[in-house]
Amino acid sequence: MSAVPKDGYDLVVVANRLPVDVSLGEDGEPTWTRSPGGLVTALAPVMAQADGAWVGWGGSPDLTLDPFEVDGTQLVPVTLSADDVERYYEGFSNDTLWPLYHDVIAPPAFHRQWWEAYRRVNRRFAEAAAAQAARGATVWVHDYQLQLVPALLRELRPDLRIGYFHHIPFPPLEIFAQLPWRKAVVEGLLGADLIGFQRGGDAANFVRVVRRLTDLTTRGQVVTITDEHGRTERHVRAAAFPISIDSAAFDALARTDAVQERAVEIRHELGNPTILLLGVDRLDYTKGIRHRIKAYGELLQDGRLSPSETTLVQVASPSRENVGAYAQLRDEVELLVGRINGDFGQVGHAPVQYLHQSFPMEEMAALYLAADVMLVTALRDGMNLVAKEYAAARSDDRGALVLGEFTGAADELAGAILVNPHDIDGMKDAITYAAHLDPREARKRMRRLRRRVLGHDVNAWSREFLAVLTAVPQRDSHV
């Protein structure tokens, strides 16, 4: 049990990464740049309004820093050694949990040394959070890298309200049960008062896992935690809270003259294709990039799309390049792109424009505006915010969204053209349909998409989660 700090914070966010990337300058003083990413955008307004602290890793191994303040939020760096990064992050988080939780699209690796590193680092995060939280504070833990933190934190500080949000899919029992340390992970999550998931199906998967792997009673979304005498201690709720984007800000960005002009420029630079298809993903095997490019290549081969009048722009931002499966994926994608461009390209025109790099939001907004068809065909995805960004950018009510049905976004975005991304023939039909969509139907679909995205933004998401969490009764504790 941990002592309560005299001057702690009322809201503490715990995430694998800080909202900034930190490094040491030549003078030995820390310098930082704001991190991109949905979580930072989601929580920035909440943290600005609250008396808040954010616990996370600064992004560089073996860098030990004192807490510092950015934009009114106290940032509390957790030190990770190079060995921690290799075993806890690249190993257990991204080579064990990530593939397992994404339906074993790639085989997960199970190593005991990785698990021990995961436990060790999770304890470090829990201790850092416990040291920052005021009595009775709310602590919000984020994502699969930190699934043990809720229970560890409850041991240290039983006075806290603890929420956890799982940003990626939670797999069915039959898949989750493969994890050698499955019960420890479930017990770690059950340290929270509220466990949020992207989809109702993910929450249901978790409750089913609890029923099978523990003796606890469940009723609907609620798990009852009992003591050794069978007396009720508290209740844990598992529910869906689909995440979103700062849609009003993205809508405003896409309406600026600079972005509108850049969208026209992009089409001109691509030779003003009749049909411009766009894919925007991290280079990750869960995103279905290979399946998408294969379907496009076959459409050119079949003559259903003209190679001289159609361009596919595929942005594949670099990701986890130290994990072997990702390096292999890059080779396979680039080979496929080269083959299609070799077979169907002409002097001055390549049917696939492949960009293995990241772009600022202004350029992304311009790409969304330039595209006739947005292809979001992930094999499995917790949510997929690119689909929501595309809708937010299209104030012209034009364009079409082809969306994989195994994304969280598919539950929300009525108006998208849904597709099974494993079904190449079905994907070819969906792409062809979207490319030749009647303008009236396109407007009708896009208006439905925009209504949802603009009506349920990231601020609504965080407000809803925190409202449910802070309604949890305060525990009287003598820590």
C-alpha cells in the first residue's frame, strides 16, 4: 500500500507514451516535441480543464527525467531501459499481445522473459501513478501495454477510482485462452472500476473470458468482485465507448483555402485521374494493405478499372520496424506495388503511388479531399480513425468510403460501403461500385457519415467515459 501524496492530482492519465517525445539537447536539458496520435488529441482538452498529470514513457530508452509541465499538465516520465523497450514493448506488447488480440493474423510469440519484463514495467507505471494521485482521485489507464496496472494500482491505492480503456480489439475466449498468462492479465484488468472497449462485441468477449477463467459472478456488463469470504467488495463494469476524433477541428482544417488548393494540386500532380483511390494506414499486417493492393491489381488486369485513368495512392507510415513481421510486410507490399506498376504503368504514370512516410495533418486533409474513394479495409481494427477523418474532411458531401466490416468504425458509420477484406472478389466489387457511385447516392451516404462523426466527437467520448467512472461511489479508505 502506498502513501497518499499531500499535493496530488485529481486526474491522472497513465499511458505507454507521454503526449510529447522527449530527448536531451546538447546542453543536457530536456527538449520535447508534441506527439501525433489520437489519444493525445482526445485527452488534451480534458487535461487542460482538470488538475491533471500524465504518466508515460518519453520515447527514448535509458532517459531519466524529473516531472515537468507542458500546457498546464504535469508530465511524469517513466524510465525504460533499452532492455525494457526490447522485451516489454517490442516483445510482449507488440509481438505477443498485438497479434493475439488481432485474431492471430500473424502468429504471436510467447516468451517468459518478455512476460517478466511486462510485469516489471507495469509495476513501475503503477507506482508512478500512485505517487501522483490525490486522495480519491480518478486514474485513467490506457491500452494493452498496461493491462496489469489497474490491479497493481488498486493494491497501492485502494482509495482511487480507476478506469481502463482498451484501444485495440479484445479477442474471443478461444483466442485469448492461448495466452499462457491469461488469468494474470484478466485479474490485472479487473482492478479497474470501469473497463472501456471500442465495440460491444469486445466488452462481451471480455465478460465471457471472466466467466470462464475466474469464479466471479457476472450479470450483463457487470462483474462482481468478492473477498475471500464471498462478500461483495465492488463491481466492475465492462462497456463500449467508441473513440472518435476532433471532428470539428478537422472539418475546419479541410475547409481552409490552403487545403482546398492543395487537394486540386494533388490531383493535377497525379495527372488528373478520372478515379483516385486512397489508402492511409500504418504499415501493419492488420491493416489489409496487401489484400487491398491485390484486389486493385486484379481490377486493372480484368479491365474493370483503366490503368491510365485510375490511380491508387497508398500512404503506409513506418511502424515498429524493429519487429520482424513488419520488415517482412514492407518487402511484400513493395514487391506487389512494383509488380503492378511494372505490368500496368506507362511513361509518366504509375497506377500505384506508394508513400512509405508520414505526413502532417494539412497534407492528409488535402489527400482526403482529393480522393474519390477512401479504402479502409483493415483485416481487424479496434476503431480506425482514418475513416472518421475522411468523413470529417468531406464538407462537399462527395467521395465514398469502402470500410472493412471488422473495424470498430463499421459499427458506427452507416453510409459506408462495407466489405469483408478477406474476400478479394467482394472487395473488387465494392471498389468498382464505389468508383462509379451515383452522385446523389454518394451525397446521401456522406451526409450520414458526417452526421455521426461530427455529432460524436472525441470530447463526447472522453466526457462519457469519465462521467460513468466518476459516478462510481467514493471508497472510504485509510491509506
